[in-house]
Amino acid sequence: MPTSTVEDYLKCILLAEQEAPEQPVSTGQIAGALSVAPGTVTAMLKTLAYSGLVSYEPYSGVSLTDPGRQLAVHVLRRHRLVELFLVRVMGLDWAEVHDEAELLEHAVSDRIIERMDAMLGAPDVDPHGDPIPTAGGEVEHQELQSLLDCPSGVWLQVARVTDQTVDFLQLVETERLMPGSRLKVIRRDEAADTMELERPGVGPLALGLRASSKILVSEEL
């Protein structure tokens, strides 16, 4: 059975590959994401490569093999289902479930995970809008745009929040920009680094461009 450390590394590589498909993931990326020393990452990558879970070339980067990706997707499914269960069933704050899910994703059995999935109605996304892989390992591709790139003057729906630090999620909740919320971009002010948003029943909001880049939306049908 893979250790929790192995699972953490594989999930980290998978998430990095999803951000930049077809590009090897660097040692520095992994070290930063997991808050470990680059030398520690290098040693682990050699171990993972020996186990056939990754393809690793020093100074070039690392990518998941098919067995490694299968395991990484399995862990990611666990993590996102646990997050949703903690929020929807147990009533935990969506800004604080990540760390709890990091622990539980290694501990709960497959039987419990599938029971959670059934209780939740086989959901497609977690509380932050991230897609939940299916039991068969499929991950839905989302056609989304950030608020920076989306069209102005049309009604949009928040679909995903990519920054899941506690402070940012609390800001998103306070400003009513959680997944499912409706909004419209009125104008962008590059000089002031802000954009003005309209929200039905709430009023206008001036949001910084950096924050806007972390909120993904889709056009309403």
C-alpha cells in the first residue's frame, strides 16, 4: 500500500500537470507546494520512478506514468469528496476543510468513500467548484474563464475558486462570490487594478484584478 507521503506527491504532480498539460513538473514546483526541501523532493522522485509511478529526468522534470496517474486521481477523488462531505453533511466552514481532508483522504476506506459519494448524490464538484473524479478515474474538463478574461455586460455564474487559502475563501464568501453566485462585469479599470461587478440583490463591488484572476466563471445559458 502506498504511504500517505507517496499519495501526497502523486496528487501534487497531478494538480500541477492539470495546470500546465504536457509540461514536466519541476522539482521546485513540488517543493513549494508541499513545503519541503528540494533535496527531499529529488530523493522521493527517484523512489517513485523506481516504483514505476513517475517518469523522472533530473533537471528536466517529472510526469506521472499511467499507474501513477491512476493512483493520484484516486487520492484526488477522496480529497474532494471528503471536503464536500465535511461541508454539506457535517457543517464545517468551506474555508477550513482542506487541512482536514488532507488527513482523512489517507485514512478512510474505499467503502466509506463510495458511501459518501452515494449520500451526496454522486456530485460533480467539491465546495470550491473543483471537479470530483469519477470512481472510474475520469476527470471532467471544465470550459471556464477567469473574471479577468470573461466578457463584460453579460450575466455569468461563478463556477470555481482556484485560491483555497483561508483568507481568500473568507473574502469570497463575504463578498458573495461563491460557486453558484451570479454576477456581471461592468467595467475594468487597469490603472486602478480593479474591476466593477454587479451582483443581483447585493449591489456593485470593486474587486482587485489579482483576486479576479482566481475566480473562474461560465456564461449563463
